[in-house]
Amino acid sequence: MVALIEKWSPDALLHKGAAPICFENEWGLTQPENITEVNYKVHSPAWALGFQKLADKAGVVCHVKFPDHPTAGYQDIWDFIVQELQSPAP
């Protein structure tokens, strides 16, 4: 079972040369009152920031955007996709 988790875990898929990643969260680092704890923990920017650290260690570009934490160079996830699709391959 561990081998299967390691094979498909998001952080196991990080490697030098992987495509850039962009996470955009509509919530900040504080859980909104109307959102369940489980939903917040899975979809919070805290998870994305942790993943960004793993991506940095692997040499993968990873952007994280959430309220009061803009992403340099990108307005939102759609702008990220458009710019990445228009940029020449390395």
C-alpha cells in the first residue's frame, strides 16, 4: 500500500523539469465561519504553502495565491494558464 501511495502522492510526482504549478484559494489562512473544518483543512492555502515548500525542494516552480497573498506575475489561475500556454517550452 505504501508503494501505491508513494507512486500517486502529489509530492511524489514532483521532479526537476515538471510543469509549473499554481494554487489559488478563495479563503485566507483563517478558517471562515461557514466552512467546515474538514473542508477548510483540505482546501486551505496552508496546504498549498506546504506543498510549495516541497516543490521548491524538488526544483519545481509553484505559485500560491489567496486573499492578501498575491501571486507575482499572475492575476489569477486563468491568467497563469494563459501565460504558461503562451510561453515557449524550455
